Amino acid sequence: MSLRIVVAVKYVPDATGDRHFAGDLTTDRDAVDGLLSELDEYAVEQALQIAEASGDAEVTVVTVGPEDARDAVRKALSMGADKGVHVEDEGLHGTDVMGTSLVLARVIERVGFDLVVTGMASTDGTAGVVPALLAERLGVPQVTLLSQVSVADGRVTGRRDGDAASEELVADLPAVVSVTDQSGEARYPSFKGIMAAKKKPVESLDLADLGVDAGGVGLAGAWTVVREASARPARSAGTIVKDEGEGGKQLAEFLAAQKFI
């Protein structure tokens, strides 16, 4: 039986754009272009490398989001993934990590999996907790923040790099892993890959298909909400210290006042 790899990805606002909140204090996704989260590209890359090393594997890409989120799936398919699943439902507007992990878990169970691969965090919310939530909901081990990952003999092995040491972690399949931006550069889609992606299947699902109660997701079911937000204040002119013999002292006093020293 072939290795079933599922990659959870997210469609996020372009970090180089002018991102801000909408009137209901959710991210205004219509005001800025979106794209496949850069950190999720590393997850797709590692999934493809594992599939290539296996020689008998299928890579399914899953995302939850509005209509345009399908573009994130297509990007992953153009990189080499085999098929995609896109969950779109108006009831998902404002969903936080708890609701997102619930929906993703339902999709992954529906698709079937041996290994789930994610990025270390999304580039918009940056919570970094969805991999752990997925593992809990699926009832499988989690091996997170890996800079190197491989699969052999029914187990996943990875290396987690810390400030002072590196750890080797091992878990039996099925399992959930997350990879960092140090795991290896993601490949660029080739023209052939882009054309082939247009013919690869992308299944569309909604909450009803997954048996998810709309009251448990969206703004109504969110465990975290934004109550208030204000624009970042304009940058003010800096303080200029003229060295007329006392420059060092003035600089030290300024740094101390700002609690830098």
C-alpha cells in the first residue's frame, strides 16, 4: 500500500502588502493579494522529497479558506503534489486555530493518511499550534519543528535544532510533523508542473460534507477574538546626540531611559 501523505497549507495575505483589519476586526483578505504561505512551501517540499524517496506515495494538499484559497492548492500541485482538497464555507469566516484544526482533522480523516506535514506556523497568524492540535484531534504522535525529516520502516525520524543542541526524534506512523524554514529550499514550479496542475483533481467540500456544526467554527465558535485594534502610530523623528565631549554619557542615559541597558 502506498504511503499516504497529507500536507495542510494556508492561503495568507501577502506580507509585503498593506494588511489591516476589516470592520468586524477579522483580517481584510480582499484588500491585499493572497498566496500560499511561504512557510507551508517548505512543508510541501519535504512531503515531495519523502514521496520521491518512498517511490510509492501519494501527496494530498488540504486547505481551508475562501474561494481564492484554491490558488494555494494549485501552487502546491504545480510543485508536484498529486491532488488537493479545498474546504470553503461562509460559516468559516473568522475561524481561529481551534476551528481550523477541527475542520482540517475532519478532512484528513476523510482522505486517509499515514503522515501529515505542516509548516512551523502561518505567516499571518503565526500561532504555530495547529500541528499540535491536529495531532491531538487525530490521536497520533506529533514531531514538530524539524529541520530534517525522513520516513522508513513505518516510522518518521526528524532532527530538531535548538540553540545549544540538536535532538533526533522518532515516532511510529501515522503521525503529524511540522518543518521549519531550515529544512531545505522549496522547489520552483516548472512550466510542465504548472500545466499538469490544471488537470489534477481538487475536491471542494463544505461544513455539511464534513459533519461540522457551523456554531463551533467561525466568529461564533472562536476561542480567540480581536476586541480592539488601532493603526500603528507614525514613526517620529529620532533623537540626535551631538558629541561635544559628553556624547557617550548622553547615549548611555538615553539607552537607560529606554530600558535597553
